[in-house]
Amino acid sequence: MGNEFGDYAGRKAIIKMALYGLKSAGYSWRSFCARVLREELNFIPCRADMDVWRRAARKENGNRYYEYIFIYTDDIIVISEKPRRILMNMNKHYLLKADSITEPSRYLGASISKHVMDGDSHYTWAIGSKEYLIESLRVVKQRIAPLNLTLKSKVTSALPSGYKPKLDATNHLDDETTILYMQLIGILRWLVEPGRIDICVEVSMMSSYNCMPRVTHLYGVLHIFSYLQANLDWRLVMDSAYNEHLPEIEQRDWSEF
């Protein structure tokens, strides 16, 4: 043990029980965190997602906007003109790692980066899943190798042209391969979350056959992975440029917030 333990410094500690795993630990953490955000920082949770917090604010140029805090367990990301100030206020209640209070590069498996739009001088933020996708492709290739299956090299669409999975009449997969199918769908569904919305419809479509997938359904799922392999570095760019609807928003009664 370290010097912070006083007379016990230098001794060995034997851990008999980890209290972090208590059933009430998650509830206690969120309750305390919610109290700090409400009472100390004046944030309120969004109705659609109670772990997304917002508060009305004003930029230095006078424009009104919302500051946001996203919290997933102990992963925190802040969207604000001055995010460091918010994080430092949170640091009074939680011990944040010193090197973690910086511009984000990853959040919940998604890669976060800056992107400059064509013909524009300002940058905007983008999220992608390249690193997660590379690892996913490695796992998928490893899992399908015993079945003598491989991913195609040239694919231009998420599913084969004209393919209608509801009309598939091939044999049903056996139990072991059905489990593999479910695992592949799980990987694809998470890839949609960090920004690969270009496969959202196709993944949703193939997910409906999780219970009793057929042989060609499996080929269709592998076709989606082949498409992702051919389009590895796609990102979702959030353009923050001014739009014509902002003046209407500015006229709202902000006192209610």
C-alpha cells in the first residue's frame, strides 16, 4: 500500500470482496450523478433519453443554444462552447483523469474526429467506426472460415441487387449456424450506432430472421460485411453550418427552460 495509508504504507492488502459489483452500485452512482447535474450544474434530462442532459446557454456572440452532457456509466462527453469549464465543475465531485479532459477521439467504440467540408473554412465533427469495423471483420472472417465461406472483394451495395429475403425458400440453418447468424446481426446492429447508418435498413431487415434464418439469409448478412469491407472509412459528418430555420428558434420563449 502507498503512503496515503499512513502507518500501513508498504504492507500488502488482501482484497476479500469487491463492493463495486453490488446490485445497488449502478443505481447509487446514477442517483448521485443526477443530483449533481440537477442541483449543482442546472442540467435537466431529455425525455427521449434520461442519460442525455441539457441546459439552455448563450454563446459569447449572444446566440442562444443548448449545452449537452452525454453519460454512459463513467464515460462522459460534453457539447458546449466551453466544455472544459463544465468538466472542471464536475471534477469537484468526481475524480476525472487529468488527461481525459480534452477533445474526444473515441466514445463508446466510435471514433470521433474533425472534418473540413469541401470549400469551407471551418471544421465540423464526424463520428465513424473504422477501428471497430476492422476488428469486427477480423472476427467475422475467423468465424466463417470453418464453413468454407469468405467475404466478397467487390461489392457496391449493402445487399445483392433485387434480393428479397422474405421470399427466401432455402433450407433453415442448423442450431450452431443460427447462433453465428445472431452474433453477426449483433455486430452489425452496433456498427449502426457509431455512424454506419447506410446499412441501417438492411440490418433491420435481416434482423427479423434471427429466430429461423435460412442459408441465403446468412449469405445476405455476409454480403453486408463485404460491403462494409469495401467502404471501410465512411464517417457521419455533422455539419454545424447556419440554416434558415435558426431565426425561428431564436424567437422562442427561453424562460421556460
